[in-house]
Amino acid sequence: MRKRVLILGAGLSGLVAGEILSKNFEVKIFEKESFLGGLAASFEHDGKKIPRFYHHIIKKNKYTQDYFKRFGGKEKLKWKKIKVAIGVNEKVSIINSFLGPLNFDYLNFYEKIRFGLFGIYSLLFMKPYKIPEEMNAETWLKKYVGKNVTQKVFFHLYSRNKFGIPLNKISAKQFAYRLSEKEIQDKFTFPKQGYQCVIDGLEKAIKNNKGIIKKEAKIKEINVKKKYVIESGKKIKYDILINTIPFEIFINLSKGLPSDLEKNLSKIKYCPGVGFCFGSENFLKKGIYWTNILNERVHIVMQHSDICDVYRDKINWCLRYGESEEDFKLDDEDIQREYLKVIKKYFPKAKIKWIKVFKTKYGEPIYDIDYPKYMPNYKSPVEGLYFAGIQLTYPKIRNMDVALESGIKVARTILKDFLK
């Protein structure tokens, strides 16, 4: 008999693992939402598929490009260098150009020099693997950019805006790895048809392999000792279980977890995300893709149409991550009103035509300084229990590529364990 594999969550990690394993095993995937793809999913507007949350592909994203080649038809991706800006005190300044730091008037001359030199250091000389695991981002940054630049810029970018925890609680190594990816120096693209073609292609491939995907699944219990899941009142037995859902949810549903494993998994916290996708009549500020905003309720504004201008309107996102829990209690109209105040402050000529609000409680794991100590392995100490998803990809940047890579890794681990 073929081994029975249950996968919790139909984000990119779960779908990729399911597609690979369904060639050799009996696969069932349970997804609580009415759609697949997790944070990479799309919604339809004006006959076009638009990502729910901002996404892009960069040249380094090997897995993302490989899967798009499989499922994207004959579309050839068009690449471009993007402009990244910081918005502060109602002014937007491009920072990833050669003279960008010198034109960043938020900093004084000495701070501009330190900020610029740090950029050169991070691009050419930094070696993240040499940074001690126990070093925090605040200590490390103060050494290289000084106290003022650390507080005026990086506190907001990575503490207040990103994770919502103090900078001295964040891993310096993870921050350095993020910088070493040189993401904003790479070339960006996004498919004209959207990324939904990959999600749909994976779904079709799984079904062609006789795999089952159930949307709007209602899981009430996960018994890892007796190897069964109760879904919609039915007990479903398994040989192999892959969990890709947030560990907070997994722990609450699980029975039989070893206490030390449960203790470690419970330490993993997540940064929520609140924001909206919106259409505007024209570009908010032409030529800029990515704007980080300091000292405001909104943290990021992305002009999607800067890299994929195929829609009737110009497509943008604005989002808040750190401390966005307080916005979960607001209704969509309140979020629109409060966030639009920021948009109008920095992009006063914006003519907004429509808005669609999205929220996620589990936007990204919070990489505090102790994260490597309690992050689980793909193979757990419980027989038949495996983990995948962006919660296992530290210290890499959270994106579609690492989600795909995680699904591939867990599938290969299982194939190695069970097809000897």
C-alpha cells in the first residue's frame, strides 16, 4: 500500500510538497481558506489576477522562475532595476542610487556618510556567517552606522515597522543575511498573467496524480501519537503528516506532542500584516517601486505597476506590519480612512479609484535573537511528523522562493526516509 500523506495548509510549501509526493504516495491537502496559495494567492479585479499581498520575483529567485517556466506558458519575464525610497517628514527620497544617501535630508551630513558607507560595506565586504548567533541587531548596527543612524533609520525599518519588537531583541545575523541578499540591487519582475498560474498548475498536477485538495477544511484535532486528524467530524488516518500552518494554530489543535517540542514551537511568534491593495489613476510617484515610510501608521507602499504595468489602473499596496495587531479590531472603512491619510501625505496627487483591504495574523515569523535555538527541523522527533513553510527558512528573506524551497526540502526528506 502507498503511504498516506496529509498536508496541513495549501500555501506554496504545501502545494509543492504535495505535487512531488503525490507521484509516490497517497496525498491529501487540507486548506482552511476557500482559495489556495496562502499569502501568494490572488484576487480578481477587472478581469485580471492581482496578488492579495505584494509579491515580486528577483533574478536570484531560482525556484520561483523554475516553477513559472513550468506553469506560465510561453510568457517571457521582463526584468528591470527598481528604485527604493524612504518616506519621512512628508518627503520621499530615493536611497538605492549612487548619490541617494547624500540626498537623504532626514540625516545630517555625517549621518549620510555613515549610512552610505554602511551600504557599500553590506554590498561588498560583509560576511554574515561570521556574526555571532548571540549578537543583536542594535549592537551590530551601532558598531557600523552609529547610534543616530541606527535610531533614526534602522529602528524604524526593522524594529518598529518590521517585527514590532525592540532592535536589541532581533538577530543581527538574520538582518545581515537579509542585507547580503542585495535584494534592492537585483533586477525585479512579475508575470503579466500573475503568479496564480503557478498555484493553479500545482493544483492540477496534484489532482492528476490522484491527490486530493480540500478547501474550507475544518480541522478540530491533530493526534500525532495515534496518527489521525479529525476534519469535518471525520477521523482521517495518516502515515506521514506535514504541517505548514502557523505553529500557534498547530499546537492548539494537536494532541500527543512531546512537551519539549511543544515548548519550542510555542516560542515562535508571528508578525501580522494589515493593509490594502488599491488602484490609482496615475503612478503615485513615477519610477519608484518600493517606499519604506518612517514614523507613520503605514510602513510600506509598493507600486506594483512599476514592474508590471498591464492593468487598467495603476496597482499599489500599502501595508503595516509591526504592531498592526491594533488595526485588526478596525473595520475596512476605518483602515481605509486611517491609511489613506498617510498615502495623501506622501503622495498628495494620488487619485485613488478603488481599495480592497486584506489582513493576515501570520505574515511572517519574528526572527528574534533566539530563533535558531528553537526553530524546528524539517523532520520532527515525532514519528511521521514533518514541518515546512517560511517558519523553517531562517535566516533567509521571507518570499515565494523560500516557500517553494521549503516544500521541496521537506518532500525530499520524506522521499529519502520512505523510499529506501
